[in-house]
Amino acid sequence: MASGLCAGTRPDAFALEGSTAEPVEPHPQPDDDLLDVADSCPALAITVLDEDDNEIGPRP
């Protein structure tokens, strides 16, 4: 979908690659801003995992 919301909000974490958005690094440190981006993704396409690989985002 590549709405650009993630890359526009966190260009250090996401980059637009053609018609999709890709993470800049494979396993970024989760923080409140990254969780906010996952919560706001119109396609719910962003999953945030903690250091133990537990899903912590998007939040309900």
C-alpha cells in the first residue's frame, strides 16, 4: 500500500521502496513513536516485537 505515513513519521525506521514501505533496519528498538506508527498504519501492516519476539504493536 505504501501510504507513506510510516516513512514520513519515522524516516529513520522506514523508507518507501517503490510501491511498498520497508524497514530501514531489520530489528529496530521499539519505542512509543514506533508503536504510534504501527497503531496508525492504515493497512495494519506493521508489527512491532519486543526483545523476546512478543508482539507489542499495533496496540488494541
